[in-house]
Amino acid sequence: MLDSAGFLTEHMVVHILAMNVAAPLAIFGWRQLAGRAPGAIANARWIGPASALQILLLWGWHLPAPMAFAYAVPAGEALMHGTLFAAALWFWNTIINDAEASRWRSLGALLITGKLFCLLGVLLTFAPRALYLRAAELCLGGPVAAEALVPDQQLAGLIMLVACPLVYVLGGVIIAARWLNEIDKRPASHIAESMG
């Protein structure tokens, strides 16, 4: 029998780097290159659908059967990573570009998405058995002992539990800080009018 050799941990690190580091940095970089003014307002109606798609794809691909499919079909793994990265690009585009138009929606999307990502991490960490035995066998090219896969699965879940909330909380803190800074720069009469 083959050792799982960090199969799931490597898989999760790739997802975290692509979805929670590369995607927001790419959108932020594109925004800077495109010369989008920090105060520009975009259409915030896409925050909900972008969040829902990202959550749906993350959970959908991490069900045991789709995960096994990703390793059974030659282009399956590329399809999984590609669709998750594309969804993350759309999500972070709506969060970064639409934050000025709808801060509450952006903060809510970060909160809900972060919590559901954490829930998947909790499931991986505390599942009493190996969830992705078939995927591991397909990826590694032979039989894998289920008991050898559980620690790898737990480590993948723990990495997700640490990394994902940091990114989403950091995103929320940045949005809230920009919002408070904008409020602080308003004249006192304007603030009184908006409150009254």
C-alpha cells in the first residue's frame, strides 16, 4: 500500500494559494494597472452570485465523488483548479471593486464565505474516517491505507481553518478601515445630516 504522502495537504495548499492569495492579488494588481480610482463605484449586484458560485464550487468539488472524478479524468484536476480559481477571481473582483458601492454586502459576503470555508475545514479535520480514499488512490496510482490518509486529511483541514479566516477577516478589516477613514474625512455637518 502507498503512503498518502501529503496528497490532500498539497491539494489544499494549492487551493488556498490560488483562491485566497493569487486571486485577490491579481484583482488588486489589475485594478492598479487599469487605473481604477479608489472611490469609483461599480455595480454591487454581483456580490451575492459570485459568493454563491465560489461556495458551491468549493463544496461541490470537495465531495468525495467529484474529487475522485478530478483525479480519474486526465483534465479533471485542471478543470477543478481552473473553475475554483475563476470563481475566486470573480468573487474577489466583486469584493475589491464593489466595496465602495455596498460595504455591507462585501462584509457579509466575506463573513458567509469565510464561515463556510471554515466549515469544510472542520469537516476535514474532525471526520472519523478518510473521505477521499478513492481520489488518493487515483492520484497516487495504487491502493492507499485509509488510516494513513486520515492524518493528511486532518492537516489539510487545519491548514484551511487557519489560512482562510485570516484572508477573509483581513479583507473585512481593510473594507471597514477604508469605510471609517471615509467617514472620518466627512465634514461634521454631512455626518449629522446622514444620521438624522
